[in-house]
Amino acid sequence: MGELTKMKIVAYKDPDFSSQLGEYDLLVNPENYKFKNEQQYAVTDTVNGSSAQTVKYKGGAAGLFELALFFDGTGVITDEKVDDQIKKAKDLVYTYNGDIHEPNYLKVYWGTQSLFQGRLKSWNVNYTMLDMDGTPLRAEATIVIIASVSAKKKALEEKKNSADLTHVRTVLDGDHLPLMCYRIYGDSSYYIKVAQHNELTHFRDLKPGDKIIFPPVI
């Protein structure tokens, strides 16, 4: 069996996630975690008294990642008090960082796999076990992280997918020319021009592994 790896949250002080400040190893790996994505719409063409409405697509909202952090002060796992464990995690992921004048940037890792990156949106603690004197013995903090991509990375991605550049793409299983044109140009109707540019006798004659050149749209 492989060595058990702990999930951890790494904090950074910059939006490029390049300057690491510290990290928090979860006491116990979670049984699950959640991703949430939403589409945004604006209501249009509403009429007073209407039983229906028309919605217009605005774009995708930032993704959310939900995770539960477990804290134990019974001495079974660690001798550290629950409140001290919570403070250690909260100082890293939640507390205002005076050096950057905002909370830290966060990345969630499990082993070498990067699961999510962004900023903390919410922090909720539930004390699940108390000693006779009220001292917390167990607690669980539910955190929600909202996705964040640096402006530099976003600009590079937008430039990479820009329709005014020449692109070369490898055909994958299930690809067809109208679909590939939609990915590059945002419009599948360019498939005829792309077929002509690549001297394809039929736009359906694509095989996985083929290289297709997508010229700039003029």
C-alpha cells in the first residue's frame, strides 16, 4: 500500500500563487468535498402579470469549493487543544493579512494533486463535543473557497484562445470541424474556411491525431 498523504491548504500572498506564506495539514483527511458551479442569467422581456419570463445568459460565475476541517482534542490523535487547532487553521485561511491588506490566497492540495485555488468565502465552526466544563473536545469547520485566477494567467489564456491568432490543434476522439471551430472562434460556421485552408476534401474526414490549422479570422 502507498504512503498515506494528507490534504493540505497552502497560503500565498499574491494572486499568481507564487509567494508561499505557510500551509496547514488537515488533521484527518475528509470523506468528501464539494465543487459548485453556476451559470448567470439576466431576466429580460418581463411583462406585468406574465406567468413566465425570458432569461439571457450572462456568463459563468466563479466556482466554489466546500470542505470540512476536523479538529480533535480528546488526545486520540494529538495533544493540541481544539481552540489552538482552530486558530492555526483560521489564521492561515481566514484572518486579514496586514502585509497584503486582505486575506491570503489559497490552494488546496492532496498529495501532488492541486484540487482548487482561490480565496476564502465563508468559515463556519460547529463544536460537536464538549467536556463537562464546556471545553471543546471536537469541532468541525466548514469552509467555502471561491475560485480566483490571476489577471496574468487569465490574459494569457484569453490570448491563447484569441481568434486573431493562428492555432494548431490535434484532433481528438469525438472531435469534428464545426465543434473545433466553435472552440477557437466562438462560431462553428467557419468550418468551411478552415477545411479549405487545410485542403480537406470533406470536413468530416478527420481522424484522431490529425493536425488542423486554424487561421486568424479577418
